[in-house]
Amino acid sequence: MIAKTKKYVSEVVAEMKRVTWPTRRELVSATAVVVVMVVISAAFIGVADVVFQKVIVIAPAKLIELLGGGA
């Protein structure tokens, strides 16, 4: 069991040495893209939530008015 663990760890270390790590500039750029996309997605979902909430609250009341109910 210990021999397998040592072999695994040495293989992981060897593989990590072969990894091409991003430069600081690439990392910052990619992070900025992710943050911007998260903000845009959150804004879109927030606006959609408000619109759907208004539709769900207002539409039934307007429908009842049109059908002559709610007197």
C-alpha cells in the first residue's frame, strides 16, 4: 500500500512538472473575463427575475379585470 502511494505521488510530481502554467498576465486576463461574465449573467438573471415577477403579479389581476371580475 505504501509503495503504491509513493509511486502515485512521484507520478503526480512528474506530471506537474510537465504542465504548462499560464503566465501572470494570462491568468489575470482569464480571471477578468470570468468576473465580467459572472456580472453580466447576474444582471441578466436579476432583470429576468424582476420582469417575470411583475408578469406573475400583474397579469392575473389584469386578466380578472378584463373578464369583469373583482368587483
